[in-house]
Amino acid sequence: MYQTLIAACLLLAVTEAAHAGPRQDIFRHAKAATVLIVGTDEATHTLSLGSGFFVDAGGLVVTNAHVIEGSSRLYVYVLDREIYDAPEVVAVDADADLAVLRIPHPSADPLTLAADPTPEGTEVIAVGYPRITDILNMGFALHATSIPATVSGLVQGPSRTNGRATDFLQTTGLLNFGNSGGPLVRSDSGEVAAMVVTTVPYLERAKDAQGIAIGSVMMKTGISYSIPAPAIRQWLAANHLSTSPSQPVLVQPPLTDAVTLKADRAFATGHLLQTMASVLHGDADLLKLAIRHYDVAAELRPEA
């Protein structure tokens, strides 16, 4: 009896370990393929931040049109440490809220867009850069975030500019500003189920200790909508743009020593903060944060 019990426990442990391995690979691959996109306009002193992800080994990045519209200059941050300015804008569709950029990234490891609709109840992860400005203001270095969510099913809603009937994938999970343009990745296969478009906010009345209303606070409902992967595939095909192979390929990133990784991330973080500061009327607090990260990069790699 004890031998049977021990054997069962060992089998369970091995099964869980085997499951954890591929799941960790999926998370790692999804983060590596997701980028931060920053749009600036010096004339109006405005800043736009969103996410995007590689769909092609040639450097094609898909995102939302609303992430890049109205910007006179674009920056793409890859792997939280590589900076690409002036990426090529390949295609923009305001109504479908889709856009494609191209950057000369030689080792782009694309995600695979699912060819079929994702079933209800499927577990997914939203990968992107939600609330990244708040995170940077807290002193943290640039990094992507993975948020668990669950597919609720396909729903019909209006397209962005023309109001035509369009399918969206509804999910439940606390996504935030900055997730726009990022992928919803299936936890079981690593395929992209959809691309995040919007979350549903609501106003909550704020009260003081005596219960007297003092204003309203914008809250998140936990309900979000995304553009289904099959629709993105069709749109890319209509624009004669290639996509990744039908089966996801998990490629290990090139080995880089830990010191270099930290230094490059610190430099990219400083660059992002300096970019934000220059657009926002030379914000002194952001510049101080930028200098702090530049100092870290210089300490780690004084020869660079």
C-alpha cells in the first residue's frame, strides 16, 4: 500500500514538473516577443505608451492603431534593453485598430497567431506594459508584466471609427492602461488568442471617514476586449504581410551575462525616462530618475 502511495506521489510530482517546464517556456517566450511602444509629439507635449508583439522573424510588430496615431516620433523597446527609434510604419487601419511596424531586429522570436477561435474558459496570459509610467516613478527598472485572464467568449461590438459590427474576444482579468496592443497568449499552447484593445472602466464614488462623498475614482471592472487572432491573420494577409509558422517555436534567447543584462536594462530605462521628461516640459523628477538608472548602467559597465 505504501509503495503504491509513494509511486502515485512521485508520478504526480513528475507530471507537475513536466507541465511547469513548458508553461515557463511559454511565459518566457511571450515576454521576449512583446515590446514596449512609445509615441511622442514634441509640438503638443503628448506621450503615448502601449504594447506590441513580433509576428514574423523579419521584425514585423503588430499593435493597436491608437497606440501610434498622433505621434511624430516612435520608439520600440525590445527585451527591455534594446532601443529602436524611427521604426518603419508598414500599415495602419484606424477602423480595425490595427497597425504594423518593422524594426531591424536580427533575432526576433515571433509569436504564432491562432488560426481558430479560442474556446470559452481557456486560460490566457496578457503580456505587456500596463501602468509602466507608475512603475517607473516607483523607481523600478523597465520590465514586461504577465497577467492571468480567462476567455469568456466572442461578442459583437462596433469597430473603432466606422461602427461596423465586429467580433471581439471578451476576457476577465485585471488588465490596465498599457496592455493595449499586447498579446493574449494561451497558457496551454503558447499561441496568441487575441490582441488587447480596451478594458471597461467605471467611476466609483470616494468617501471620507465620515462617509461624505469627496469625488469619484476611476476603477477597473476586470472585463476586457481584444481583437481575435484569426481576424488579425486575415488582416495581415489582406495587406500581403507574412506571419510566423503555424506551430509555435520556443527559442531560447542568446546567453548574456547577468551584469550586461542589468546594465543594458538600466540604460534603456534611463533612456525611456529621459524621453518622457523631454516631452513633458523637461520634468525634473523624471530626469532625476533617468540619471539614477544611467548611473547604475555606468557602474555596471564603465567601459561601455
